[in-house]
Amino acid sequence: MKITVVGAGLAGCEAAWQIAERGVPVALIEQKPRAMSPAHHSPLFAELVCSNSLRSDRTVNAVGLLKEEMRRLDSLVLRAADGARVPAGGALAVDRERFSAFITDALRSHPLVTVEEKEATQIPDGPAVIATGPLTSDAMAAAISAMPEVRTLNFYDAAAPIVTAESLDMSKVYRASRYGRGDDYLNCPLSEAEYHAFVDALLSAETAPVHGFEETKVFEGCMPVESMARRGRMVLAFGPLKPVGLPDPRTGREPFAVVQLRQDDAAGTLYNLVGFQTRLKFPEQKRVFGLIPGLQHAEFARFGVMHRNTFLNSPGLLDHHYQMIARPGLYFAGQMTGVEGYVESAASGLVAGVCAALQQLGREAPDFPRATALGALAHYVAADNRNFQPMNVTFGIMEGWPDRVRGGKQARYEKIARRALETVEMLKQQIY
């Protein structure tokens, strides 16, 4: 019997791949290109909207560990990301088009995957994975809300602007990655006076109205830059504009503040403003961000936007396989489960896909324990949490190391990462 996967974002694509690779037919339902959400522009699967960065690739960082676990379990998303990599220091950033094209081709050409281009408005009958993402359509959101014990919550997600490389004033910009880890970022240094002038402009700028917007419901990891500025004049200088580890080679000193630009495509023609998610009106973005040294004449390939993000109150609703407790065989995956971030969304799709496929084959679903980053995310979603909010993967939600470790936090994380990867290797025997 086939498994229906609704949504061809990162989570849905990963789930569909894991299911099909285990010999179970998949019906992948995707509304694009027939219907496009406000945040999407490409007809391809697995479109990256907020950023092209999949964050740190070091296993002593929790998201780096999560990616390595996924690589070892034949993640389609990680296979695509590694093949579409662009320079980004210690991070894994990708060429968006190449990344999405790889995933789209892999699934459309898979003999066990049938793609249905239509908008899903109801919960499918039979086994299914719902991965409709943060911009779930009103009809599907209503269908999900009507299910027993379900209630949806909303917060708002913001995307950063992208500028063209040729429009930058390179006489005011220098290349460097933090702490001397290469030169993959462009850095726009601000003096103390320039920083305060920028903050003043940001605080007085006009924002675009967002229907139903509530400041308290913006996820901290995607907080608009103007919202951060309202929390205090120096918040940005200690946040996305912190200059630590980024000395200007022309002076030998760290500037008062630094705006970093990260390469957005393989050709190096586009750069996004790191940490500059925003809901400023488009003319205001051009005016205010034009105060940043090097961006005075910047050409914006895309302005920043804010959009709705819908997610479930998952504790008590989903188990640690992302399966609905009240309806076995129905799984959810992606940001709508309460995981936050591209990698985390794909990770939930991997776990849900593996478990759904094995259940369909009459085999026991593997237990991804909290000793792994994959399992820690799944257990966080299922855990009793009265104030449930979206979560990025962190070592804080993983099973800790039982003994004191000499060498501090870094050494402890190394042990946790090593244990996690050993656990994943053992899990392979159940999964394949």
C-alpha cells in the first residue's frame, strides 16, 4: 500500500525519499506550481526561502552533529546540500537553485514516487505524512484543526534581504570569516557613530503591516532586526552585528560593529545580509540598509519579507516518531511539528519517513534515543511542555554526558557527538 506525503518542502522530500528507498510506493502531493504561497517563487521542490545557510558543519555544534547523523542515514537533503555547497567558512551554505533542482530530479525520477501537482485540502485516507510547512494553506490548516485533540498556533517568520555583489562598494568592505576561519564572508564595518545612526534610522523606519502580527509571537531565531533594536540600543552590537573575531585588516582592530554578508549562490553574484530578517517596507529597507558602509548603492535582488508560520501544539498530540497518537499511521513532519530550521525540518522528515515505511512493511519502528540529535528533536516535540515553542537543535535537549569531562564544554560536546554517531551506526541495523 502506498504512503501519501503532502508537501514537497525539505521535510516532505526527505520523508518521501526515505519511504521510497525502503521499497514502499509514495504519492507526493505538491501544490506548486499550480498554487504558490506568498514566500515561494520557484516551482522546484525543497525551496529555500529564509536563508541559503544550513548553519554549522562542525560536529561539536549540535546542528553540525545533526547533519552528520543524517548523512550516515542517506539523507537526500544532505546529499543535495553537499553537492550544491558554496563557500561559507565553517557553515554549510548552498546554491539554492542547484540544491532544489537536485532534490526535484531525484524524486521525480524515482520509480516508486508519483508526484501529484494539486493542492491538498483534506487529510488523506490511509498512511500519510503531512509536511505542508509553515505556510500551510487555510483549507489544510482547517482540516488539521478539525482533527481530535488538535489546535494550531501561529507565529511569524522573517526572511533577510539579498543584494547583488556588483553593487557593493568593496573599498569599504573586507573579506573574513570569524576567528580567521577563511574569508568566505563580506564584512561591512561600522564606527560607533555609524552604528548609532543606523539604529536611529532603524527605530524610526516604517514597517509593513502583517495581518494578525503580534510581537511576542515572533520566533527568537528569526527575530526581525528592527524588533531586536527595540530591545535596546546595543542589542544588535552584541547580536548579529557583533565584531568579535572579525578584525579589519586595514586597521588591525575590531570595528565597533560589523554587518556580515553571506554568499547566496555558487557564482558569487548574490549575498544575503546575515541576521537581517525584517518587516520594514521595501523603500525603507533601501534607505535604512543603505546607511551601512558598502551598501550605499546596493541593488536588492530580494527585499526582506515576513510571513505566517503555523505549527502544532505537538506535546500529547504526536509521539517521538512524529506520529499522531490518536491516529496511528498518520505522521507530521517539518516546522509544523515545532522543530525550527531547515536542517531540523529535514531531520523530522527523515525520522517520520523511516518510521512510516517500516510500519507499512510490518516492522518495528526504530527508537531514535535522546543520545542522538535526531532523537532529541523528536523527543522534544513529544515531551510534556506547557509553553511549547519551536526549537532548534541544541546540545541542551540531548542526553547529557554522565561524568565530568576535563577540557570544558568543547570536550564534553565531542564525547556527546562521538556517542551519538556510534548510536546512529547501531541504528542502521534496524533501519535497513
